[in-house]
Amino acid sequence: MRKTYIPRTYTKKKSSVHRVNRLVLIFQFFIWIIFFGGIGYLLYSPLLDIANIDIRVDNEILQKDIKSKSEDLIQAHNYWYYNNKNIFLARSDILERELQKEFPQIKHITIKRTINRSLELTIQLRNPLFTICENTICSNISDDGVNIGNDSLSASLISLTGITPKSRGEIVVSEREIAWFKTIVEMYNQIDGVKVSSIAIQQKAENRILGVFVYTEQGYYIMLDLDTDIIYQAGALKQVFISQLPPDQRSNLQYIDLRVKDRVYYKFK
């Protein structure tokens, strides 16, 4: 019986296969070069450099200072291997951190990048609440307890004494203490015949404030401590003013002691 003829499978020569593979690899290599070269060109090209830095803050002088400092910071962190001037690559975290260090009156910065290559910085400032003077140098203390310097001292701010102002940008008093001081000013200024002019720290334990004298424009001072229920004792003082101390007698007061709950002690000069 005759066998069926089965032809051999055709195969390309090995040299031809290797030649095709090399061409494919070379083609892919050039594609990757073009791809990464294009990206590199875009990232380092002046076409994508920051065209403008827009500072939004309600202080014209501070606005100019922050803009100038922002430009310097962007340039200072620009390297041959990292284009910090590129609108997409600019390090906003470094910019925010360094600006807050340079300008402690800044509480928060919102940074936005726009399609017209503009960097928009919306600045939220701290509110000055008190002043602290050491020798002849005075500083503002913000409503979150930070020394924000003396760029815009105001005679209307209440003075704090008996405490070290520390360095510009450092926390002078804790959040609890600053909230306590704010409540003192708000509550006692609402009482007829009381206008707080300064607060003197009289007692401290380590880094905590325990007792204060609250001086008034009327000439007497009010003695308080950290355990005083400010709101409750303010109401007690108001009742004492109504029932026991008419306005003509208050000018002779030396001090009022509110450190004991449900009690109001006072002394005349």
C-alpha cells in the first residue's frame, strides 16, 4: 500500500527572523526617544513656564512683598533636573511652607494653577488680637496665639504683659489660653462700666497661665484665674454693679476679685 505524502512545514531562515526583530526593536527605540523627548521639551520649554503670579490679599504692600518672595522661591528651587518654573511642576507645597515662614501673618494659602499659566495665591491672614512689648519692641499676637510681628501695630489692640513674646512666627500662648483671653474681653466689655485695656499675667506654672489681672480703662483691675467660669462670673459682676456699686462709686475701686464662684469681692482705693 502506498503512503500518503505529507509535505514538510515551511520555516523562514533564522537569519531573516533575526533581521526583522532587530528592525522592530530599532523602530520601538526611536518611538520611545521621540515620546520622552517630546515630554522633556514640553516640561522644560518656556512655553509652559509660569507667566504670572497673582496674589490675592487685602493689603497692597503685603501683596507686593509676597509676590516678590514667591518669584524668588520658585527660582531658588529650580534645578537642571527639575523645572520648578513649569506651571505644572512648580512645588506648591514648598512655596506655601516658605511663605508662611517668611510671613507669619499668613494663616492659610490656597494655590491654583490656571490655563493661562498663572499661579493664583489666595491668602488668608491671621487676625491681630493683642500686643506684647518687650523693652521697646512690640509685636502683634494673633487670635490663634502666634507672634505675627509688628508690621501693622494698632493702638486699639489690648496689651498683654508678663509673658515673653518669643520669636516672630512662634506660638506665644496656647489655643486654650487665647480662647480664654478672647472670652474675657468679649464678656467684660459687654458690662456697662467695664472697658478692658490690658491683661497682665500674674501666675504661671511651667508653660501654663493660671491667673491674670484684667485692667480696665476706668482704673481698677479684675482678678481672674484659669478655673474661673468667665461667663457666669461676668453675670455675677453685672448684678453687683446694679445692686451694690452704682457708677459714682466705681471710680474709687482698686480691684474686683472674681476667682471664687458665686462670690464677688472688691476693694476701694
